[in-house]
Amino acid sequence: MKWRGIGIKWGCTEYSLAVVGLVTIAVTVLVIMNTENIDNILKLRAVEGPRDNDMTTDAPVLVDLTLVESAAVEGAVCLDGTLPGYHLDRGFGSGSNSWLIHLEGGGWCNNLMSCAMRKKTHLGSSLYMERQIIFSGILSNKPSENPDFYNWNRVKVRYCDGASYFGDMEDEIQEYNIYFRGQRIWQAIMHDLLVKGMDKADQGLLSGCSAGGLASFLHCDNFKELFSRHAKVKCLGDAGLFMDMKDISGAYHIRSFYNEVVTTQGIVNRLPKSCTSRMDPTWCFFPQYFLPYIQTPVFVLNPAYDSWQT
């Protein structure tokens, strides 16, 4: 081959080497350009902070139990006198300043004997609570499973007072060595979360299931008061709408049961005055009677069939 304008003759070998050289130069230029682009992206990410997709994973998240050490000073203790606790998985990205508080459920104890038995379980003592739990459902960190809240600060509050976080008796029941301090537990845990950043939240959702669902109604307005007036705050009660109505036997079973809970745990003075001033205080433990007086937006989720209602 003769290069035009230059008196040089190239054979096949020289031509092949030239092609290889040109390809090598082209690849090198592309690598340099891509490296610069990657550096620019990393610099931009450093300024913007991590994006939501950077921190998502398909693996279930194990969340440690946090015991509220300061609670003892306030007498905010479980049925057996141990410290209350919660599990917190920090939010990220667009959910960094949003908080979801989920109140664990698990029925109630309605007399001294049942509460004394309950204190020997995870529903009455932090001694028996799991030190790590998997967050799933509304607490999941998976966008596919929990698209609305996966990147929020998600908290599961452990239930250990037996009265929907609402018991309020000053003295220990010495005969059984039990305490009824659900209201204090609620206050102590909320204070601990405020210190950990919830005071700066722009969104808050209080949720709960069963006895925790009832608690989400009972504490809803107080929860709203914890946030700035600019924050969006709502409540969600899942299977917490226990109705005051006759069961299939024709008896008001839940009414008599709730009366025992309210009386045993000193709840009467904690119930909404707007409700107790109009009817028997025991009735005001039923959401159907006090929900009309709640000022904060509430979403009610309840099954059509519930063994407690039949």
C-alpha cells in the first residue's frame, strides 16, 4: 500500500499495526471520558446526599431493641417494673424527616391475676422481648412491599402495659408486684424519639394494630401536639375499632371486659373529657364513642369479620 502524498509504502503488517494503534487510542479516550463522568457524578452525589435507590435492599432488615433508660426516673415501666422499649430503623433520602410510629398490639389484662400472669411474657416485661426483630408490612424497608413508607424513620413501640398504653396508677400493686404505667410509657418513648430527631419531622403517622390500633386512636391528638404546626400528622388504626354491641349470645361481652380494664388500670381520668362528660366513662374506651371528638385526621381500617365482635 502506498500512502498518497507521502512516498511511504506500507505492507499488511504495518497497516494492521496502525489500525490497532488507532483503536487503542480511541478506547483510551473513551475510558478517560467515562472516568471524568463518573467523577462528576460522584461529586454531585456528595453534594446532594444519597438517593433513595442507593439505600434500598431486598434483604429483610433486623432492627435492634432500644430500652429507654431515662424512663425509670419517671416511673414509666412495664407491668413487672422493667424498662419499656422500641425498635427504630432510620429513614433516608426523601423520607429522612418523616416518622411512622407503630404501636404493637396484644390484647389487654383486665384484672390483677391476668396482669400478674401477663408480666411474665413479652407483653408485660422487656426481659422477654426479642432483642432484634424483622420489619415487615408497613414497617418494611422494601419499596415493592411498602412503597409509601419504606424510607421513613420507622418505629415499632413494644407493648408491655396491658391497657393500650393508657394505664395510669401511681402506686405499685404490691401484692402482685405489678405497675400500671402505660401513659407514662407513651410519654417517655415519645420524648426519647423527639430527642432523636422526631422534633424536626415534617410528616408523622401514628399507627397500631388491635390493642395498638385502639391506642393510636386514644393518643392521636396528643401525637399531633408533639409536632410543629406546619407538619402533616395523621393516625391509622388497624383492627382497633372494637364495637360496643351485643355478641351472638346477646351479651355485651366487650363492655364488661373493658369496664374491668378501665377500673383495674386507673384509666378513667385519662379518657377524653369531651366523651366522659356525656356518658359512662367505660364507654369512652370504645372508639365509636370518642372518635367524633378527635381533631386529628384518622383513617380506620377494620376487618368485616372479627372473633372479638362475634
